[in-house]
Amino acid sequence: MTKKVMEEEKFTFKFETHLPISKKEAFEWHKRPGMLERLSPPFINMKLISKNSRLELDDIAHFKLMLFSDIGLDAYFRITEYVEGESFTDQQIKGPFSFWQHHHRFIEVDSNSCIIEDEIIFRVPLESFLGAMINAKIAKRLNHIFSYRKQVLLNDIDFASRYPEKKLHILMTGAGGLIGSALSTFLKTMGHIVVPITRQLQANEKAIFWDVENQMISQDDLEGFDAVIHLAGENVGGIWTDSKKEKIFKSRIHSTRLLVNTLNKLNKPPKTFICASGGNYYMQSQDSEEGDPEGKGFLTHVIKEWEDEACKYKHGRTALMRTGVVLSPKGGMLKKLLGSYELGLGAKLGSGQNHLSWISIDDIVYQYYHVLMTSSLNGAVNLTSPEPITSERFSKSLAKTLKKPLFLKLPKGLIESIFGQMAKETVLSDFVIKPKKLLESDGKFYYPELDYALKHVLGVY
């Protein structure tokens, strides 16, 4: 008896995105620097290696599909067809698929609207019904990816219309971090030039070196920029040993001191200095707006000293971004929780009645830009969603979004015994922070409601 083997079957996925701009504008939008990164969802464990890819014939984009830690599969895609203003096609030349071809077609509806038609033809290297099952799962995931891309495009187009077209030269510290990587990409798509300040220079990267420990940076390299965005700082997560607390403090205060002292000596200083800060500045268990008194604790002390250093800048306005918990599966609290929740082992923390002041990674990018482009905003600016929620509400919303149970509970005493002071000031803290200045200055939030924000960043549509 001969065994019948099914041949590999190609699968076709199609998706339409309706945009409120002309076909020409939509095509030009996709040619913007950073667009490939901007449209890459945070819920896909994929890293773009070739960050200077361009929308032109024969250009190659290099991705790494991460499996675990720093180990992943390389994937290369070449633009094989390109018709200016009409369409382009990219095809996998090396990667996990036995075949992958993606057609992007731009279709005019009228002078003010168009449709982007995405058609992907792919095949997995399996010659059985298992291949067909995997194809169906891939198609479902592709629908999530393109739904995400559609929402980002619609929001970015609406957001850009609110501000004048203006090309700024921007210096940024912490450009490789959670906020910095998202913000620098967005700034590039908006037409600005971003130059990172970094401790380690990479080959073929336009960047400025600094040595915070020895208070060294080239003054000449900082001349002539329009704005500086300072995001660098040691992650506050982990157990706060004396050594860890020293790193948290010095990484913020010493880096800000070096930057401000150097900027103050420039012949052509920037008009805007935006410095990251923290919502932990305020007193716990009460509503807080900008101007309200400071609280107590280690992080409050760090933030106070940090902001004092930033406010020594004397050649332009200084904005202090008092940020809440940032929601992204790429880092921070959400990334730490995802693993246990996806296994059905999510847990309520403590009483669950303490408040969480949060903001989505998308809105943090939009609000940084809003502050950058709004000259009247200076001093403390609360960077949180208008809707703070309880810890219990957050746990329930995350479990519901992932369609997982929530029946475990970690007592407050147990959390404090393991994580000590860090738990009291972060995991179990109770901050109700209102973004008064942003709302009064017409800073628009695109993801103000928790359920919607979680669905977006986690790709649940």
C-alpha cells in the first residue's frame, strides 16, 4: 500500500484598510522613515534588525523572530516589485516560511480617501493536514496584526493633522528603552531627526557618546538642536538592595546634571528640555494634580532631586513628565505579568483596592509629542490616563482580555516579605494621578479606557 502525501498548500490572506487621505498621501506615508518599526505590533515577538530599510525596489528588511532570550530565527524580505504611488510587493528570501509574498495595493476611492489592500500568499514547510491547521492559525494572527496596523495608521493620521508640519532636530537619551524606542520611531515618522545619546556607540549609527560616571560628553556635539528628551535611568524593578537604590538614584541625578550643565554652556542651546519623571512624586491614597504636594519614600526623594537638576536648565522651557505605569507587552509591569496570566496563574495583589495610574505605550508617545509641540507646557506634566483604576480592576481586565481565569490571590504581607520597600512604593502603591495639564491643553488620549488599551497592545480584536 502506498502512502499518499499531501503537497504543501499555499494560503492566501487578505485585509483592507480604509484611510481618510488620498491614495498619494497614503503611499507617501508608507515611505516615511521608521514606518516599518511603527507598524510592527508589540505583541509579536519579532525584532527589526535593519532599521534603515527604505521603501524602494530590491531593499531588504532583516527581522529576527525571537524564540527565547536572545535566540531567534532570521528572516529576510526583499521588495521585488515597486510601482510609485500604486503598489509594492515584498517576498521572503530567507526565513521560517517555505513561501511568503506580500502585495500592498493602494486604491483610490476619491480625492480624500483610499483603501490599502494587503494580500499575503504564504506556505509553511509541512506536507500534511498539520500544515493546513497551522496556516489557519497564521491567518488568524495576521488578522490581529493588520487590525493593529489599521488602528495605528488611523490614529497617527488623525494625530498628525492636529500639529503643524515642522522638522526638528532632537537629542534623546534612553532611546533604546521601552519608551525611548517607541518615541524615537514615532518622531522619525513625523519627519523629525532623532540623534541618540548613548554609552555604547554602534557601527553605522549616528549617535553621541557620553560617560555619566565620569561626567563626560562632547559639548560641541550638542550644539544646534531644537529639543532634548531625557529618558535615561536605571529600571526600578527588582529588590532594592543598597546597591540597586544607589544605581536608581545616580543614573537619574548624575545623568541629568551632566546633560543640563553641558546644555547651559552651549552657544546654540535647545528651546525645549523634556525630562522623564515619575508619578511616585505625589502623596499616596489621594487625588493628585500638578502642583499638589510631594509624598514620602525613596522614589519620591529620587524624583524630587531628579526634577531639581532638570529645572536648572536656563535657556528654554523644561517639562517634567510624571509618568504612571506604562502598558506594553515589551516591558514594564505588563510584560512581567503576562507569563503567569497566559498560564492561567494570574493573581490579585494584596487587597486590590489600591489605585493604579497607568497609560498605554501609544498614548505616552502621543503625549510626549504633544508636550514637544506645545510651547505653553512646562514644569510638571502628569502623564497618565484620565481613568485611574484599582489594582483589582486591572487584574480582572487583563484576565478577561486574555480569556484566562483569575482565582489566585497574593496577600500583601507575602509580597512585602519578598520585595520589601520596592513592593510598598510600586506594586502595592496607591496613586490617583490626574493629567490636568494635558487635558486642559487639548492633549488627546486615544486609549483612555483600560479594556480597549489592553486589547490593542495585546492584539486581541
